[in-house]
Amino acid sequence: MMEPLKRKVRVRVGEQLREMWRQARRGRQAGAAPVLELEAEAERKTLALPAILSPVQFPGKHLPKPTPMNLRRFAETPLVRRAINVIKDRIAAMDWQVRVRRGVQPHEIAFAARKVRALRRMLEEPNPADSFRTLLEQVIEDALTGGFGAIEMEPTGDAERPAMLWPVDGASIRINAKWDGDENTPRYAQAMPGQSAAADAVELLDRQLMYIRMNPRSFTPFGLGPLEVAFETVNQFLSAHRFAGKLAANSVAQYALWLNEATPAQHDRLIRWWQDEIEGTGRVPLLSTAQRPEVLRFAQGTDADLRLQWQEFLIRMVANAFGLPPLMLGLEADVNQSTASEMADEAFRGAISPLALLLAGHITRDLFAKCIGWREFEFAFNELSARDEETELQVQVQLLQAGVLTIDEVRAMRGLAPLAAGEAGRAAAKPPETRAGNEGIEVRA
């Protein structure tokens, strides 16, 4: 008898992944403590590692990010990695604070102190796997590589931890070009490799995803990262560096031996003798010919053959793309003690400070205002007003003496809580004294 026909059931890859994710969440919730029950209300929708390097063009309303797949490989080369780390590590190591917005009085906000503590806890512990620094480093990495940085935001309904945050691969995010500004209309979607239908993508509302664009432009919804700008320059640098490495390792022949009036038989005999008896043995070859052999050089035999000046020029171009002085990428020519300080300050104000302000603005607008609904608060980095502590201290002391700022305002700039009523009165009655010395500035209250 014939076996009954088996029914074939086709299951989409996206449905399988989502079902596996739901089962994993249910399994973890079953064995979790009651303390984690509130975290279940903020379930993540995007996938952590979509394993996508470069999205291809798909038809539909969502436009993929047109990024070459070599961008992430280039980001792992020493030159580009140094440029990224100079910016990323400086921002990730900055001190930050959550404060009341300018123009809003703290007494006008209900439970202001408790909300500030809740926002700070939410940022310090964005999800069970990341801290605020690791979350920020991943976003900055994507922003500098491809001009996209994405964070998924899901509210929890818990007043002590209002939302949870997850880093998202920005290359997997599609943008709805027809979004009309309606908060209930999906603005973004995460697409997996091979997904061509819009139904397979994970749709996200504007309040669910923080999408950070570097160098926004009017003719495209996507940003432009510094590595995209320096893509061709990095490619040329890698080619020149590879050629110089082969040349320095003697894997490229730089000279030839010319034998005048030698017969083909003598020519072949000399080649065999050289390969069998001389090459690789360290012996001194002895030649007995009627005419002396002549060595023909193909290059000058100096460092000019390595094209070092061309490589130095390419390094300067990469530094310009990232907004950094060439000193930060290892070029120390024409640098002295006075110019080094100016170049370091230029790097801070030209590359680090703008990106830090961009991140702070997105956290304030997208996370605090749109996702949670607490528009009275803002996120701020404490180290953007001055590059070093001594300069910042001088400015704050001068503003205090001139009466431009109060003690509580200066404490807020440094991320400190306001003084009590009695302490504030005693501090106001005794203005600060400054004394300049050889070791800096001393402040006495």
C-alpha cells in the first residue's frame, strides 16, 4: 500500500525566531523571582544580533540603509579603530546627570526627586545584560561607522524603573518614508536578512525606537557616518599599507641579475646552482665568468619606495573625516608643547562635544519625553563646558564672585544636589576666596 501523503507546512523564518524568543521569555519568567515580574511588562521586540552587515534593496515603503558591507570590516582596522575609540571612549567615560529642564521649577513637579532617581536607575541599568556605558558604546560605534545608532525603548509601567533599553543594530533598521507624524503609525521596522515582505519586519513606533542620525540631510532619511565619508580613503590606505608590507618583507623582487653573452644552457645551469647550493644557505657564492654580472635595480632602495608620504596624507584625510587632528591618529610631525594642547582641545570641541550633545538631545526628547512622558527632565553631560578640570574651576569661581551664578547653580553644573536652607545661607554670607599659586587655584569657602 502507498504511504499517505505528508502535508508540508511552511513556516517563515521571522515567525520561528519570534516563537523561540517568546518561549525563552516564558521559560525565564517561570523560574524568575517575583522581583522581576515588572520587567516582563517591557518585552523586547527587536532581535539582539540580526547578523546583518549590509542590507540589500527591498521593495516596499521601508527604505533600507545603503551601507557597503565593508564598513564594519574597515572599522576593525587599526587606523579607523583608533579614530573611533578616541571619540567613543571619551564620551562613554563622561560624568552625566538627570536634571530639571531650564524654565521649569522643581516645586512645580510632583515627586520630582523620586522621578530623578527612577530615571537615573533606568539609565544605569538599561537591561539585564548592559550597563549605561556598554549601551552607549554600541550606539556610538554604529553612529560613527554608518551614521546610524538605534536603541529600542519599551515602557515598563513601574514608577521606579519607567522603561527598559536595548541596543539595536542600526543597519537592520528601515525607515518609513511615508510616515506622517502620527504617533500610532509605525515609523521604523527591523528587517532580517532575506525578508522582502513588509509583514515579516518588526514594526516600531516613533516612541519605541531612538534612531540617531549623524549629518542629517534633506534628500535622504538616513544619516552619514564619518567612516562612510572616509570609505574610499581607508580603502586606498589599506592597499598602500599592504604593498609597503610586502616590499619591506622582501616578498617583492626589487632587483635582477643580468648576464651578458650567456647561452641558454649556461643561464639554466646558473639558476639551478643558485637555487640548490646558495639560496637560503648563507654561503658566499663564488662566480668565475669572463664578464662581471650586473645588478639591475627596479627601485631606489630607500624609504621612498614604501610611499610613506602618501600613507601620511591618507591618514590626514581619515582624521579630517572624523573631525580629529592628525595628532590623535599618530602623526606627531610639526607638533610641540603649545600646539599639542590646542589640537587636543580642537578634537574635544570638534568631534567629541557635538556627538555628546546629539546623544543627550535624543535621550531627552525620545526617551524622557516620547517614551515615558516626563518632559520636565533632561539628560546632560557634566564635562562639555570645558575640556579640563582646571579651566572649568576658574570659570565657575569667577562667575560666583561676579554674582552671575549661585552656589546651587554651580553645584547643579557639577552634578551635585542643592544645599540645605541653613547651609545655603551660611555659604552666601561668606563668598568664596581664591588664591592663585604655582600649583593652580585654591578655593576657600
